[in-house]
Amino acid sequence: MFTLFLFSGMLLRSWSHPDRTMMLLVNPQSGKGQALTFYYNHVQRMLNEAGIAHTLIITEKQGHAREIVREADLTQLDALVILSGDGLLFEVINGLVERPDWEEAIQKPLGILPGGSGNALAASLLYYSGAPPVSGEDLLVSCGFLLCKGSVSHMDLVSIQLSSGPRLFSFLSLAWGFVADVDVESEKYRHMGAARFTIGTLVRLASLRVYKGKLAYLPASGEEGDLENSTPSQRATEAPRGPPDSLLPPLDQPLPGNWVVVPEEDFVLMLAMYQSHLAEDLLAAPESRLDDGIIHLFYVTAGISRTALLRLFLAMEKGTHLASNCQHLVHTKVRALRLEPNTGLKGKITVDGEVVQYGPVQAEVHRGLSRVISG
């Protein structure tokens, strides 16, 4: 680890600027509650040795980071960096989109230092860099090294429309069914860190549920360039903040004819991913890249056994689940999707691990909308 500290001081002279600074947002309650300890034991030293000036802000409540970035003077900042789990980054991104100057604000480079339970984006960035996978404090130090190296890449965001309320912008995932239930119900095991998801998975497997609903999607067919140049079949009403959704009709209107409707209506899970990792030890979408304009849609239909589902998640640790030939698992690449769950049945929907309104939801990818410090 100490070698990384020494290297960091030599790598980031061009990224930082003597008259500017970085805002570092820390959620002291994330994960096992060790984020501040990580800052004082690792991060502060790395940033000082790299010559990166920063302002430390400790969040005090849920939504605090969203409020801070919505009102902050971003002109004096090189970057916004989050030391927490993925939930705090979700707050920051949506706070930026809610600003009157959102078009400039959403281009502010974002950095992530893992301090939570899942740490999916941090693990994804390390994966994209080609570095060997690590976890825990080793992942934190490796991401600190990427931060100090300072390369900035574009990152896709996905617009999420619910039946009520403003749009949300997501950088990681949209989940329904088994995955969403595990994410929410494992909160009681937060003190266990990443192991909470393992415990939550075993608990939910013991009483496997079937979720009823309708799923449809717009395939991401053709070359990657087609994603930007295609003509939408129907245009939704433009929202006051964020880019317009050009592929999505209003939720209460029929879908265009070029969408695919999934024939099954009994599911165990639906998972839309736009990063490689669902957690630091779950390589859910090995082919995913930061700005490819693609949503990786997975769904598992009813009828799968508990044993087969467990095997899928064990295979996901190494990213080999897509080669499992499981007849109940479907994976396809899409640009947009719509889910209409049966609201008369119990269930949960999460966006980047955060619970949202249970009901109809649709999503569209916006290619390269934000920027992230990727090393």
C-alpha cells in the first residue's frame, strides 16, 4: 500500500490547480461506519502527498449531499469526490441535474472512494483500468491511486421515469424483485459490510418469491454509433432539468412498434446494469463500459430452483454467470426499457440501491452525460 502513496505524489500535478480545490464529501454512516477513519488513515495522506487541495464536508443526514451540490459554487472546484457507498454518489448526481446550470454542472468530474458496503462503481473503475481485483481497504487505496492519477472519462447516466415525481438519474442499476429485495432487506446487516449481501441473498433464497409484471425494451442493435444517430419513434415531453428523453413515450401511453415485449410475466428478478459491478465482489456485466450507451438487461423467469439461482450468484463473483447456460436467465443489450409490475403484489424497486416508488418505471440511457475520474 505504501508504494501507492509514493507514486500518487508524482502523478497528479496536471490535474490539480493551485487556485482551485476538490470537494470531498464523506458519509460517516456508510458501510460499517468507517468512512472517516478511512479518510484520516489513508485518503488525507494520499491527497496531501499528491499536492491536491481539498475541502472536507461530512454529510449529516440523508439528502444532505444533494442539497450541498445543488447550491455550491462549482466554478472554484476541480472535482467532486465521494468517500462513501454508491448512495451518496446517487445524491450528488441528482443534485447536479437539479441545478439551473445543470448542463455545465453535470460535466464536473466526479470521483469515488469506496467507503460503503457495495462499492460497485469503485470496483467497476478498477476493473476498467485493467488492474487486478481487490476489496476492502485495498480497493480504497487502489481507487485513491486512480483519483490521484487524474484521468477523466465520460460516463453514461440513465434517466429513470416513475409514475409520479421528477425524473431520477442513475449511474449504476435499476433492480426489481430478488436483487432489490436483498439490497433493501440486508440493511439490518449493514454492520457486516459487504457480507450483508451474502447473508441477505441466503435469507431471500430460503423463501424465494415470484414477481408478476410486464417488461419491454428497445434493443441496442447495430453498431455503437447508431445509438447516437438513431431517430426516435416518439418524443417525450422535455423536463425542466436534464436532457430530454427522446426514446420514451409517456408512461401511460403505448410503446412504439420497434420495442420488444417479453412474453413471460412471472419473474424472479429484473436487473438493468450500466457498470460492470453490482458490488465489489459481483461482476454482473463484464462487457459493460463507462460510456458505451448500453444498458445490460438481465431477467430471471419463474421456475428456477433455489440451487440454480445460488449458482448464478456464485458464478457472478467471477463474471462467468452468462456462460452458465441457465434456461431461466436472459441477458440482452438495450437502450431503453419499461417495467410494469403488478402493484397488487409485494415487491421493491431500487435505483442505484435506493428504494423508489413501486409501480410503472421506464429508463433511457444518455451516453457520456457525466464525467468521472477513472485513472
